Amino acid sequence: MPTTDFAMRRRTILQASASIGALAALAPISGAWAQTELRRTADQILGPFYPIMKEPNTSGDLTRVAGGTGRAKGQVLNVVGRVLNPGGEPVRGARIEVWQVNAVGRYAHPDDTNPAPLDPNFEGFGLVITDADGRYAFKTIRPVPYPTGPGSFRPAHIHFDVRGKHDQLITQMYFEGDPYNDKDRNLQSLRRPETLIVKLRSPTSDQESDSVSAVFDMVIRG
């Protein structure tokens, strides 16, 4: 691996670790959670655009691709969270795949017929592993709603495929204030749709000043 690539990868890992620590206090994990059994996070559909044709980006930074010419277009989004079991204990070593549209609503998938342009610097497919405390972090581009037919849209969301030793969760993370949340049949099919909706926050001191952050905790059986 070239020295510059190694240095960039090391810097990304260190920044991600710092982000986890800085945002830890914002995550809705508390002693009160540990006193009652947590509900497993709600499942959502896998969707038609799971990126089976490529390997996920494992750097923790989805805003750049190997051999790319720069950063992906759009607003940077920092996502952090924890994966816990129903007893509130961290799920260590959980494998989390994430995928999403780019800044104009297009998946980097051959079956996506959306005429919006692809971004050569954004593949929108990543893989992160939870640490000993069940924490994870990645940097991406804030997704946008995209059309699904005449006059219909899906709200902005990120797909998650979480695999522990005893459970697999396929779900989606949505954003507070999206005008299409209330109309989305996938989200509104849930008894508590608000559990999959995150609030965007200001960046921490180690993140880009024009970026936003979100905390998304998930519960699986372990």
C-alpha cells in the first residue's frame, strides 16, 4: 500500500474514533435503558438496490472512492451509534453494511432507472465493524428523497444490514423533518416509526464545519 494511502486511511480511522467519543454523550444510551429489556430494532425491506456487484468500502469514509478525483458531492453526514442486545449489553464485532443514494437521489446500481446523474466519487456502499463497546461510525453524504413513480417519492434514508453472532437485522434510518416520512408505506407500516427516525445535529469540533451528524442505535439479539 502506498505511504500516502496508508496515511490517509490511518487518519480516517483516527478521526472516526474521535467522532465516536465526542458523540457518545449524545447517544440515547443510559442507565435507564439497562434497567428494562430493549426492543429489537424494527426490520425494513432490503430494497431492490442492494449493491451485489461490488465490494463495500471498509475505510469508514464513503465520501471518497479508491482512484477517485475528489470528495463526493453533497453535504457530509457523520453517523455514529451502538449495537446492543435486548439486555443493553454491547454487541461486539457486529458486521454493519450500509448503502444509499447519492446527493441527487441515484443509487450506483445498474437497475436504478432514475435519470439523475451518478457521482463517480460516490459508490454509497460501506462496511463497518462494532468495537468492544458495540460502537460504530462512518462518514457519508446526506441522502435525499428520490422518485418511485409519478408523484411519489421515498423519503431520504440509509439502508443497514447488521449481522451479529445470533441475529441479522435489515433496517433503514430516516431523517426528522423529511416531508415524505408520513407518506412512506415502509416506514408507516411500523407500530413505532419514530424509532427509525434520527435528528440531525451540529458537527463536533473534529468534523467538517459544514457537515451534520446523526446518532442511530440499534438492538439485535446478539
